[in-house]
Amino acid sequence: MLSRTKLRNKINGVIYKSLIKPICFRFDPEKVHNLFIRRGVFLASHETTKKIISSAYYYGDKSLEQDILGMKIKNPVGLAAGFDKNGELVNILGKIGFGFAEIGSVTDRRCAGNPGIRLSRLPEKKSLWVHLGLNNEGAMAIYERLKKSKRDIPIGVSIAKTNCIETADNKIGISDYCSSFKIFSKIADYIVLNISCPNAYGGEPFTNPELYDSLLSKVDKLQCEKPIFVKISPDLSKEVLNKIIEISGHHRVHGFICSNLTKKHNLGKGGLSGMAVKEKSDFLISYIYRKTFGKYIIIGTGGIFSAEDAYKKIRLGANLVQLITGMIYQGPNLISEINEGLVQLLRKDGYRSISEAVGSANYSDKNKN
Ligand SMILES: Cc1cc2nc3c(=O)[nH]c(=O)nc-3n(C[C@H](O)[C@H](O)[C@H](O)COP(=O)(O)O)c2cc1C
């Protein structure tokens, strides 16, 4: 017999797939996204609607809880950067079932993003084509909003360099990062240095080891007490990746987000999410975990569509996972489905908690997915 949660998730899934998604997928993805944000803001502004959302979507279990760098995280499934760019949904993301969320990427200056069509669905690839170019309201406005929020889950802030011609100068680029960093270092639960946006003017200069070192040296001087993560590209060569890992060891870096969108596709500009990143992300997680003996916290991001996908990333070395694309193709019920599925998978493999399963695929052949 189906459990209450399974039944609820099944009903939500059927409603999403047979009603909401077919309607939404007939319209421009960015317009639909903006509409969802507006609806989310409304739902987040009333206690009653928050309770309704929670009873429709929330799922919790003791085995999913972790203490990560002092953050109490109720489950390992987070919202990846790029969905709530302006931090408008932080009051409701925990009710939908996320254990943590990352807002942004935020840039120091307000930014309109790239012109023209900049978001498309690729259903046959289970991916999204993204060329948004870091559109956001700017660090100060988002800081003011976050200050007033009543969040119930850890909120990370992803920081990128403003997408404009001036910040292509590397010194200006670094001070642009640092300016946002200072603004959020007190209010965010963790901070992410996004050095891997594939859609900004001047490319990804801070994946260059020397520039990466200079950026981290300046960030060290800001004496932030919050955990710092670096979000990396899935397209890095092994040589550059090794350098980035090595340099990170000389600075105040607590972990890596593996990974951002991939630029390896034949659609010209932009980056791809979802299935197109899945294997690359899995590879990065395992590579970093093995190379650093689990020293860093790893957040696995890219192509999570099921509990099995999330579990694989965890067993490869991810302490936490994040998603966007899976939720768009399968609905917000996916978060609870993954969490519920993770509890079953942990039990099946004899683990009492997520932390026991982290990295297990690297040192044992049992329980292979
Ligand atoms: C619409 C969209 C916007 C995104 N914007 C950002 C961003 O601003 N900053 C960032 O670090 N990653 C951004 N990403 C990348 C995601 O955070 C994530 O790394 C990637 O999509 C892989 O996860 P997924 O397959 O679950 O979507 C964006 C992704 C999508 C789909």
C-alpha cells in the first residue's frame, strides 16, 4: 500500500504533469518563470498559504538531517542558484520542502542580463538552454529584502561579477565581487563565489589559476566568518581543476559546488542544465572527493530527476545536492519524492543518516547504483 506521503506526491505529480506543465510549456519560459515567482511571493506572504503549501509538499525525516559547517540542514535537497535570483521566495522555500536554498547569482550592480531570447526548454534532452546573463536587482536591493525575510532554512547567496564591460578589467572585477561579498557576509548563511557563469561579458576569467588566487586573497582579507563555497564549471580541464583545488587549499574555502551549466553543446552561445550536466557533475564530485579525501563540503548540482540521481551524487561524495531543471520538468513534488526516496535508499543500504552514505561509492563496491 502507498504511504500517505507517496500518495500525496503521486497526486501532486499527476496534477503537475497532466495539467500545469502542458499549459506552462506552451508559453515563453522566462515569462512562466516570472509568473511562478509572483505566485510564490503571494503564497509566501500569508501564514495560511504557507501552511497549505507545507502540508502539500513538506517531508521530513531524522535520517536526512545534517550539521554542515554549523548550518542545521533538515534535508540535503536545496534550490540551486538561478531560480530565485532576487531572493523573493526565501520565506516559502522551506515549506515547499527544500532543506536549504541559494539565491542569486547576485551582482554588485543591478543588471538587466543579456538581450533577446535567453531561456529555452529542450525536453528531448531534459535540459534548459540558459543565456540570461546574471539578471538581478543588485546586491543592496537584495540585501534589504533578505534582511526583512523570515526564513526557516539556511540561505546561501551566490555572488558573481556584474555582467558589464567595466568589470572585464580584472582589478575592477575583483572589487566588484568583494563589494557584494561584504554586503552579504553578515546576513547569508553561506556565500558562493560563482566563477563559472558561462553567459557574462568577458567569459570566466577567474578560472584562470592566477586570477583565482588573486580573487581569493582579496576575499581572505574581508575576514568573513561564514562558510565560503566556489561554484565551478563542468567544462574545466583536469589541469585547471587541479590548480583550482590546490589554490583553494591556501585560502578560506570550505567547499565546491559541482557544477554550473555546461558550454559544451552545439547551440552556439549559452549554457545547458539538466541531463547535459549530469555526468560531468558526477565526475567532478567524485574527483574532488577522492583527491581531497573528503576535506571539502561538496554540493552536487546537475541533472537530478530522482532520489536515485541524488543518492548517486551523495555516494560519490556530495554532502548536499541542489536542483532546478528537475523541478521544472517534474514539478515541486520532486523535492519530497527525492527526500522520501533517499530515506528508503539509506535504509536499504543500512545507513542511519545521509552523512554515513557520503562518499561511500569511493571506498566500497557494495550498494552500487
Ligand atoms: C534558468 C537558470 C538560471 C541559472 N542561473 C544561475 C546563476 O545565476 N548562478 C549560478 O551559479 N548558476 C545558475 N544556474 C545553474 C544552476 O544553478 C545549476 O548549476 C545547473 O542548472 C545544474 O542544475 P540542474 O540540472 O538541476 O538545473 C542557472 C540555471 C538555470 C536553469
